[in-house]
Amino acid sequence: MDVNEAREGFERRHADRETSNQIVLERLRAAGYEADLDEWLTLKEPLTEAETAVVLELMHDQALFGYSRNYLARGLERATKTVSFDELIELYLGTDDPSVEEGLASAIEVRAKKIDYPKLVALVTGEHAGRYASAFFLRKVRRYGGEEGRKILKSLVDDPEYGWTAHHLLTGRERKPQ
């Protein structure tokens, strides 16, 4: 591939992403959302029912750029009244799109409470262990699990999917080196 082909590919992906983001913003605005799409993840107020319905619909629209769907899924951390924690897990387990999975994992991690600890453990050690974004849950396993959570993390240190994150959560160094 020469430089011109690479540049054309980049420009095409950028245009696709911009088109996708514009579709998302138009649909959210029709549901009453008034802010810029860049502010989507920094807002604190809960999503309205109309916004949540748009998010749930668009997350599954394969025509949208993956980044846009990831952004939408992350917004579900604010859908406290219309999407339960169990529904978030169901959505997470029901997607095969890594972008949506990552966004949902982030929303699950943010919304998880101590009472959800057994569900988080099941996500990292049960039949669904090893999914692309499951490492998101390890911080809460450590926080809510006490000594049991530490034992779970120790058992995952050599795991190819979770090892790096488990090791660094156990040693107190959570950020990857730049």
C-alpha cells in the first residue's frame, strides 16, 4: 500500500466516523439531548427515557462506526432508571461487537455496587470469562471482594486476558506505562 492509498483510507474512515457521529447526534437531539456529542461522556444527569431508547436502538446499528456505538454504550452508565444493572449485563453478553462490548463493560464497571460483586466475579471467572472487555470488572472485584477478591486476582495473574491488569491491581500500579 502506498502513501496515497493509506491517506485515502484514513480520510474515508474519518468521513465515515463523522457521518456516523452526525447521525447519532441528530437522533439524540430528536430525543431532547441538547449538548454537543463531545460532552456526552462528561454529563452527570441521568439519561431520559427517550435518550435511552435512542441509545439502545443505535448501539445495534451495524451501519454506524464502531466508535460511535462505543460512545453510546458508555452513556448507559447514566441510564439508571430505565436500564437495570442486570439488563446492562444482558446487553454486554448479547453483543459480539468489540466496540459495543467495551462501552457496555465501562458502563457496567461504573454502575457496579458492592451487591453486584457475585455477578462481576461470574463475568471474570464463569462461562463468559475471557471476553474482550472483561478486564474492566477486575478493579471492582478487588474493591468489593476483600481477601476473596484478592485471591481471584491472584488466580488470574498468569491469564493471557487478565494477567497484566490483575498483577497491577494487586501491586497498586493500575496504569499501563506510556
